[in-house]
Amino acid sequence: MKGLELVKLIDLSRCTACRGCQIACKQWNNLPASKTNNFGSYQNPPDLQWNTWTLIRFQEIEGQNNKVKWLFRKDGCMHCTDAACIKVCPTQALYHTEFGSVAVDYDRCIGCKACITACPFDVPRYDSVTNKIYKCDLCYSRLKANQPPACVQSCPTGALQIGAKDEMIAKAYKRAQELGDGATVYGDKYVDGTHVIYVLPQKAAVYEKLPDRPEVPAPILVWKDVLKPLGLIATGGVIGAAIVHYVTHGPKAPIEDNSNDQGGAV
């Protein structure tokens, strides 16, 4: 896997909500547990947390003959190609790895939380104790060692796979075609594509907390792609003019005060 642009494929038609991936993620990343309260669902915890980077979401919908149907979805960082979190990070704590995933340099993170606001998938989480944000990094250390992410290795049904981008996308579309009946592929069309893609047995709009058309927020595009470069150009112009002036005219000498000279002008 070294040097490849990788994609993790999540086939929800094969997910049994065993939560093996959720546990494996915590174990590999040494993430502590948190005390939670029952909120009327098997889902636990209720949402992603600074110490929960992978979450199996439980959702009930109406199926055939008015019967309840379960939907399960593994939630976590989508590792966008056009990553809003990277665009807004002022310290370059968030960055793309050689595999296309988005990792975090915690030494650089200043806890500004700009990435939380920017993310179209509502993924990064903030810890007030450390003043840092946290999220899945697609097990970057494992990828560098030519090993699959912990979640992928733990999956007993083959719902999770990882491989070369083109191979995984082709596999996803083939699987969606096999399933038929409204099955779709999600993750390869928006934000220049993500490095986590789903095979969804239902249309994306059915799934809770899964944006139908994820996009980098417009104000971020205006700031990062237009206003900031113009500001840098303007700043560079001022600095450049100062340098040219210094080279051509030398340092500016102080104006001498001759008001106290003896003798006046003739």
C-alpha cells in the first residue's frame, strides 16, 4: 500500500453493527471510554467525541408492511480531497498524507476549532483539557507499515475494505449494481472526492447526519482561494516596494535641523 492513493470502502449492506470497528479504533489509538447515558438507542455514544473517532450509527426507518427496518452506518472522517479543515487550519496542523488521507499534527494544533465549523461532515471534535481537536487519521501509522486500518482488520463481514482508489471505486459501483433497488455509491462526487466511500442500500438523504451534497462552505472558498491570496499579493507588493526603495536610494537619512546654526542665509 505504500505510495498509493488509498480509499476505504464501507459496504453498509454487509454491516451487522457488531461495533468491532468502533472498539478496534479505540484500542489501537489508546482512546479512553466516557460515561454515557441511555438516550433510547442501541447507539453508544450518542455522537462522535474527541475520544470516539469511529461510531456505528443506529437508525430505524419504516420498511415493507409497516415493519421497522434497521439502518447501520459507520461514521468518521471522510478524508476529503478538497478538505475544508486543511484550508482553514492556521497552523497547518491538518494535512494530507501520501495516501490521500487527512492527518493531524497535534504539536501544531492550537485548538482554534476552525476545522469544526468548516467540516461539511461534522467530524472533528474538541477536547477542552488538552485544547486540541481529534479525529480519525485512517490509522496513518498502520498504513506506513503496510497494514490496513484497525477498523478494516477487525470487520468480520467484509463490510470494510481498503485499497487503491480506482479499484475501490470500481468495486463500489459493481456492488451497488448487484444490490439494485436504489443502492447508491456515496463519497466520490463531492469535495473532489473523499478517501472513504460508501455503498448505501438506501439513498443518501435517508441516512441521518449524512449530507446529501457535501460542500466546502462558500465563505471558506472566498477567504482561502480569493481574499487571502490577494492579501498576500498586496503585502508582498508593499514589502517589494520597500526593498526596491532601499536598494535604489539607500537607507533614509534623518533630516538635519539647521535652525540653531550661527549665521543666517545671505
